[in-house]
Amino acid sequence: MHHLYLAVVAAVVLGVLVGFFAPGFAKELKPLGTAFVNLIKMMISPIIFCTIVLGIGSVAKAAKVGKVGLLAIGYFLVMSTFALAIGLVVGNLLHPGSGLHLDPAAASKVHDQAKTEGTTDFLLGIIPESMVSAFTEGSVLQTLLIALLSGFALQKLGAKGKPILRGVEHIQRLVFRILSMIMWAAPVGAFGAIAAVVGETGWGALKSLAVIMIGFYATCLLFVFIVLGSALWIGARVNILSLLRYLAREFLLIVSTSSSESALPRLIAKMEHLGVSKPVVGITVPTGYSFNLDGTAIYLTMATLFVATAQGSPLGLGEQISLLVFMIIASKGAAGVSGAGIATLAGGLQSHRPDLVDGVGFILGIDRFMSEARAVTNFAGNAVATVLIGSWTKEFDADRANRVLTGKEPFSESSLLDDLPTAEDPKIGNAAAPS
């Protein structure tokens, strides 16, 4: 796996060079990146299902699941509010897009991508047509619902449910084995994706939209190191720099694919290795991928202000808040999907300010680069949330975490397969025992 890590780095560098020196050829490589991300997305529903079912099914009391789940949702809402507020403050200070006076007709092609979705449609969309369709349609929220119902049903079955639980464990091992095979295609996918982006945009798009991109990156850094860093230190006495260094390989994978979904299985394994109990990881991480959208909140805030200001129609504070709250709700379940942010932005503008939706096209040139920062921030937020919730529920081994973060107990890539729970594992049914 160490060689795979180096191969990804080399592929990214090679992709940038090809994008600059042979842009025409580089654009033709886009399917390589798309194929790799699609392979990863193919595995997300079964991974989330198995993880949640095992996380809930291994807890002896349903009250423990409810406590962890409610604590996680409450934390996610608070952090999303902080991210939203920071994005609004920075966006109103920078005034991205001011003085551009852009012609929205140039971006009319984006209009067709916008979708209007009310709160009722969103809630009804969580319920799948059948238990099978939740997996075939690739809906994260629908998969979450089926997994939660299955997990609680296994709890009610008690001893009779153990054979089913063992079956889910074996399926999880199969899923992770398939994923480990797919990961060997990461260098090819990273090369194609990076080359295509650089070939399509070059430096011209970056220069014309430098204010919003740099402002967005700076805001994400501010949020991660100040807000998340402070919360992590106060709540668990863990240094944010140590945690980010521990997850360095996952961040590289996210940057190369612009999708935090590609690192979800590794985050689960690494959080368990760090000392957070399996049930807490099994509940918090998948839930965070649908509800913990710190980077997405910041992106939607600044992108909305940019689109409105660039067209000479700035939004009032009340309009900003109501529109962005809608966007955050509409984006649930799409946190790890590359390109989901631009669709959510267009859909929100279409439902609230149709006159501005065409302006989304002005941000398409750098959306990929902003998507990377968005995915990295979401991923960091989920990692911090898992440690904090584990600490608050007393299911976090601080001593083990210290050994892991200081390099005394390094993470082994075999943990993706060997550290998964088994029916004979004494920790099954004992939520308090950290792995």
C-alpha cells in the first residue's frame, strides 16, 4: 500500500503536467477519473449498510444507539451553523464577484441542471420504493434508513439475530476485499481526473476567480484549525495537527478524486484503530457523511454570494440565511459525491431566486478545485466528530490514541480487512469496550 500511495502522488504530478502541455489530449482522459469515482460510489451503499447494521446490532441496548445518534445529530447541527456563519461573514467582507458585471446568458446551459425540491419531497425521498431499491438507486439516505431499521430489528431478535449478524460481517469482509482491489486503480483514476481538469481550465479560470477560490480555501482552513481544532482539544485533548497528519493519506486520496466517499472505509478503520469503539464509529461516521457538511456549508455560502454579486443583484442578509438553510437541507446525503455542490447550488437558486440560477455557470471553471477543499473539510469534520462523540460517551481510549498519533502504534493497511468485527469478537455486544 505504501507503493500505491507513492503511485498516486506521481500520477497527480504527471496529470498536472499533461494537462498543461497537452490540454487537448488531457481532456480525453476525463473518463478515467469518472470511472474510478464510479467504482468507489458503487461500494458506498453496501459499506454504509454493513457498518451501521453491525454498529447498532453490536450494542446491547437500543438506548445507547439513541444517545450516540442524538448526540451526533446535535453536534452536526451546531458545527454546520458555525460553518454557515463563518462563510457568511467572510463572504460579506470579501464581496466576491463585485465589479465583474457578468452576463448570465453565457451560462444558460446550467439552467437545466437546477431542480426544485421542497421539504416534503426531501422527506418523502428518504423512503425507498423497496428495500432493494435503496441499494440499486445509490441513495445514501435511503440506505441509512434501511440500515437503521435492520440494526434495531437485529437488536430485538436477540440471540436469534446472531446468525444474521454473522452473515452481515462476512458480507462486510467481502465488500472491503472488493474495495481493496478497486483501490489499486487509484493512480489511473487520479491521473485522468487531474489531467482533465487542468486541461479544461488552465490558469485563466483560476486568475479570473482568484478572490472567491482563495477566500474559500482560507475560510476552510480557518474553520478546520480554529473551530474544529478548538473543539477537538477542549473535548478530547487531541491536537488537530496530529489527527490531520494521521489521516494524511486519506486527504491525498480525496484531493485526487474530489470525493470524500473514496476515503470513507479507511476513515472507519482508522477511527477504530485510534481508539474509538466500533459502535460509535459505525453510527457516527456514516451519519456524518450525510449530515456533517461543514465544507459544503461554507462553499454554498460563498458561491451564492459570488453568483448574486457578479450579476449585480446582491442578496440581503435575510435572503442569504433562508436560501442557505434550504441548500444545506437539500444537500443531505451528497456530502461525499463529487459535483453534488454545484447541483445543490443551482437547485437552491432555482427555488428561491430563479433569476440568478444561470450565473452558476461562472463558477463551473473552478468548482472542481473548490470541490476538493469542500470534500477535505467535510472529511476533517467527520473525523473530529467521531473522536469527540467517542470521548463524550466514554468510548474513546485516550491512551491508545496518544500511542497511535505519536507513531508508537502505526496503522496497518491490513486493518481494512483484519480489524473488522467477527461474531466471536468479545467486543460484540459490549459498546463500552474501545477497539
